[in-house]
Amino acid sequence: MAQSVSHSGAFIITAAPAPVRNTTMRELRGGLSPAEFANVIRRAAREIGEHVSCDARYIGRVEAGEIRCPNYAYERVFRHMWPDRSLEDLGFAPRSAVRRRPAARRSAPSGRTDQPPSRGLLTTLPAPTQLPPPKPDEENDDVHRRTFLTGGPTALATVLGLDGPARAADPRATPAPPAPRKVGAADVQIVEQAVREIRLADDVHGADTLFERAGQSLRTAYVLLNEGDYSGTTERRLQASAGELAISVGWLAHDSNRLGDARSFYAEALATARMADDSALEAHVFCNSAFLARDAGRPREALRAAQAGQSAARHLDSDRLLALLVMREAGAWALLRDRSAFAQQLARARILFERGESEADPEWMSFFGEAELAGLEAQCWAALGDWDRATERARRAITLQEPHFVRNRALYTAELAHDRLGCGDLADAARHGSATVALLDQVRSARIRGMLAGTADGLRNHGSITEVRDFLETYEAAKAA
């Protein structure tokens, strides 16, 4: 049974619509038993790092039409299995048709509503609390389906203008359904500004101190998206900004060496991009996912993500975006030690890059200039063991990098120390290692510290060299601090 509210405020019980059998999913199952089909779905989920508890009972509920629209985790898996099909093509109802809406409020005797006016993104939203258990038949619940947020970080607070004073919160808590409220352009602008502020702070200082503070902004953006009342135009902007915010938080997780968390945030951003049919957002997700897969030691996954990103970006008229995605592919080929494929993609990337900037370049690509290109090339040559070329490109990256981007200066200097160690020039490796240590008081990046730790380990048995001994002493002191 379903409930609705009459004009007098009384609840009226109405019959729920009868389930419509999902014959499409039954056809896709073919000759497999429900249990065998569930096993296929679980295996596909593992391929993309997703976890679903699919069993024969779930398959039965899908085919019976009891699950009108799958949750986001299952949607990601289904889109992976059948990339050319939408949810509707798979026999499900559109998400907008089954999306839960808060019940209407009664009007106060004076004729005014008891809803307070909007004064910012969180002022009308309650603090995160534990939600009640979902109803058995509410598979599409808009809050519970976002399980990646249940371990979410703490509030971003006033730095991003999205909250009041910071408060302690249960990291396992999910946001409670807010009171009904209208979401407009001003709310979307706050989310968009949050993305810009995160990127700016990350460019300067690195991710470690930001990751634990940025998650609440993301959580709030999705509360607005799932629980708000808005126009079609606002919805598109809100989807795009929420997706970009998920990517930003994913990058903060990546730079903080929380690779599993980064993977989850990118998966959520990709789901948002595909549901919004937003090619630009999808290309951004794949670009970051390729970088993450490379750092996680999964070159084949990095290759597929980079190529998928190029496909998404094909009609966006941004040569610089394509250049970056092609460099992601080149990096994957370098890790796979395929020099021919690497050289081919490197040449493509340079041609695309030399075509220059355009108005179609995404805002988030402001970091991708000559210095970043040289830095990426250095990483590729290092992966191929060509230490002389890696050294040359790393030196160029340092020279070209603007001084106020301290994080990237530290990154390129750590890369140069690593490359000089590969060349066998221990003293020079130690000198650049010491230069990186000198920047650590301004930079908070576990990724850079990990690179520096690798150089320190490679030099540890050569303490008789003065430069090495000085570096190891300053490194250990910084590590202890």
C-alpha cells in the first residue's frame, strides 16, 4: 500500500501499482539458473571494484518487477555488463519515476509554511544522523544507495562556506532526509565554489589536510540532488557539480594514498555522469581513474580508462583534454613496457597539446600546462627505465612550474631525485631529496612522501656519501615530525 496526503493534511491509503515483470532481464539470463546469473553479476562487479550481494532471490525480484529501478551499485555493474543499454533498455523504470519525494507539509494557520527560508547549503539541513532501516521493497532508496558515503569524512566547515562551526560526527552516519526545500541557482553556485576552493587548496598544499574535511561537502551536494526540489536546468547543473565534487574528493583520497576510497568516489562520479548523460564529466572521471589505476599498479585498467576517456571526450572540442587523456594512455603503455605503443601515443599527445588552449577546455584542466606535460613524460620514461630522458623531463618540469604551486614543485623534485637514483648518481639524488624535504612543511601529500621514502630506501646503504648522509638525517627528522 502507498500513502498520500490530502488537502486537509490527513493520510490517505492508496493501492501501490502492481509490479510489471521485467522480461528483458529474464531474456538476458538465458539458459542460466538464477543462482548462476547472480554469480555472473557478482563477478562483473568485482571487475570494476564494486561489491553487490546478488543472489538468486535478487534475480527473482528483478524479473518479477519488484525492483523497479536498481540502486547505484547495481546500476554501475549493469552498465559495465551492457554498456550500450540504459536502465530503461534493461527493463527498469526511469529513476525519476521511482525517486522518493518527501511528503508535503501542512500549512500553518496563518497561511505561511513552517519551512524556513534558504540561507545556504546546510542551514536547512539537519546534522547527519543514522537513518532508519530501509523498507524491504525500497531497493531504490536515494539515501541508502549511496553506501560510499557511510564512511564519509568530517565537515569541511566554513572554509568552503558549506557549514557552520565544525562539529564532531559519527563517521559511519548517513545524512537524515531533510525537510522539503527548493534548490535553486544559489545553492548550485555554492557547490561549484566548493569544487574550486578544494582544487585551489590542493594545488598549493596537497591533499592530506583536505580529504578529511571535504567529504561533508560531497555528502551535502548529494543530499540536495536526492532530496531537493528543483527545475530541470538546476538538476543538470547540480548533477555536474556533484560529480565534479566527487572527483575532487576522489583525487584527495588518491593523493593521500587512500586508493580504495578514491576508487569508490570515482565510481560514484561515473554513475552520476552516465545518468546525467554528461560526456565532459565522464571524460574527467576516466582521466582520474586512469591515473589512479597506474599508481595502483594496474596498467591494463589504466589503459582501458584512458581510452574510454578519449571516447567520451571525442566531441568536446578540447584538444588539451584529449592530450591529457592520450598521455594517460601513454603512461599505461610505458608501465606495460611497450615502447612502440608508448612512442605513438606520446607523439599524439604532443601534437594535440601544441594546438593550444580553447574555450572548450574544462575549468579543472588549468593545471595541465608545459610543466605538467613534462612531469608526465618524466614518469613515463622512468617506467621504461630510461633514466637520462626521465631526468631531462623532470628538470624541465621544475623549471617551468610556477613557484606558488608548491605541491607540484615538490612532486617534480621528488621525481627528479628518484630519476637521479635510477641513473646511479647517488649524491645528486640525495641533493634533490633534501630539496623535497625542505618543501614538506608546506605540502601535505602522502603520495609525495611515498616517493621520497622510496628514494631514501634506495640510498640507505650509502651513508658514507656526505650528501646522502645529510639527506637521510633531514628526511628522518621530517618523518619523525
